[in-house]
Amino acid sequence: MHNVLKKSFALRQAPQRNFFTAARKHLAWGALGNIAVIVLQGTIVPGHVKPSFVGFGGKKVGATDVIHMLQKAGNDRSVKAVVLYIDSPGGDAVASDLMLQAVRKLGQTKPVVASMGDVAASGGYYAAVGAHFIYAQPTTITGSIGVLNVLISAKQLANKLGVSAVEVARGKLPGPSLFRSANNKELQRYQHIVDWYASKFEQAVQEGRKLDPKKVHAIAQGRVWTGKQALQHGLVDAMGGLPHALAKARQLAKVSPSTPLGMSLWVPGKSPTLRLPRLWAQALQIPAAQRVLHQAQLLQELSHSPLAILPFVLHEDEAPSHASDL
């Protein structure tokens, strides 16, 4: 019947046309994968951090929140690699160690790249050493490999105020009280704990950075370094900002430059995950444009306020400048 109709009405088969190519499908519905940028910003504290309208105490980041995001990124098939953006002076030693273990575990299945902001020191650097590659800015404050513990005594203040206290202690070393000074045995015990955590910190740097123990001990002891100095000491791999970290993450994930790949921003306490619009990310083929707009997206999220980008000229052959990187 089909042949009869063809002959009777002079029908011919129309050429097959794909009106919805794979490229356009990615452009409209999003890329098959993305790089997750997990933000670690503020003083590191244990547990969760609830949003607060009171500005006292500065910005904090909960270790449990960051660990949850690392685990979620590891289980998300669309996430091909992770960039850990760090802007933290450090904080709780145990919380920092828990984050390091989570970074290492994630690194067993996916590439992890650390990108340092203004500060990535002490616990902030501790979490970074679990990454496969570390970027820092020349003026980044980093290092501070060491542990500090502060014991507070209000004994003299209490005496002036006429406040007295009765201590009910259990065991030989119950620990110092706010209303009395620590004795020698208690101080020795606390010093032992601090030394143990400091040696654990140095060991983590030795393993993560593949450095000699003597060299790590020489550059540790709480010393603070600029990003440029950290590169000379082998504490970081290269100078660069977030755009460099994203490019490195793509490379380590073995995703070709021509393959559509988005970027997702993971911020503790923020839900749902924010993603760059696929149309925007796909259309940008000029590296300079990618650097400007990727940074604008991150800056807007971190500052919690709109940004105004003044008119500018983009040159395709322009090399990334550290001054414009995050």
C-alpha cells in the first residue's frame, strides 16, 4: 500500500532532521555534570551552625555542615569533581580533623581541589591538605601549623567582686576551674594534649603534601606564611584563584574542555544548591568572561548582596591575573 501511494501521489521521503541536538538539549536542560564548589568560610566550630541575625562573634562554619556537604557531593553522580573554597582562620582542632577525614574519603572517589581565599590558616589549612591540589593567592595568609589552647582563670576577678565558689572534683586530674588556677600536674596534662594534636597536624601535612618530617617541623610551630611563601615551602601547589581551581578540577576529572560542565555552589545553611544557569555557562566560550562571571556568582553568594559589574572589555588572549581572582 505504501508503494502504491508513493507512485500515485509522487510521494518522496523527507530528509531526517534532528531539530533538538544533544548540544541544544544540554543548553536547555542543564549539563550532564557539574563541579561542586563547597564553601568553608569562617571560624571552624563543632556541630551545626544555625543562621543568626546577631553579628557577635564573627562568621562561623560548622564542621558537621561541611562534612554533610562533602558526603552529599560524593554520593551525587552529577558531581564530577569538588572545589573546596577556604576562607577560614581555623578553629576547633577536633572539628578540623573530622573535616580532613571527610575530604580524604571524598578524594578516594572524586578529584578534590582546594582554593584559598584571603585566609586559610591553622584548621583552614588542616582541611586543605586532604585535597589533590591546592591553589593560593600570593597574599593569602596560610600555614599556622600548630595548636593553641587557652586556660582562663577568673579567680582574682571573683575575689574583687566578693564571689566565692565550691568545687566538687572527681579523680586526680579533674581539670582547672574558672575560679582557681591550674596546678602543675594539670598544666602538664594539657600541654601533653596540645603537643599530641600538634604532632597529628604535622603528620597530616607530611602525608598530604609528601614532605619530609623535619622540613614540616621547621616550617610549622605556628608560623604564618603568605601564599607565595607557602608555595616555596611546598605547602601549596600553585598560585591561582577559583577559576584556576575549576579548570584543574575539570582536568583531574578527565572531562574534556568541549564537554558541557556546570558549576554548583554549596554553602552551609543554604538550600537548595545554587547552580549557574546552564544557558549562561554554556554560552561563555571566552575564558576572560568565565573568570569574571564565575567570580561574580561566588562573590554575590558570599556577600549576601547584589553586585554591580561596571562596563569592561574582555580579551580572549588575556592571561588570568591574580589581582582579579578570588
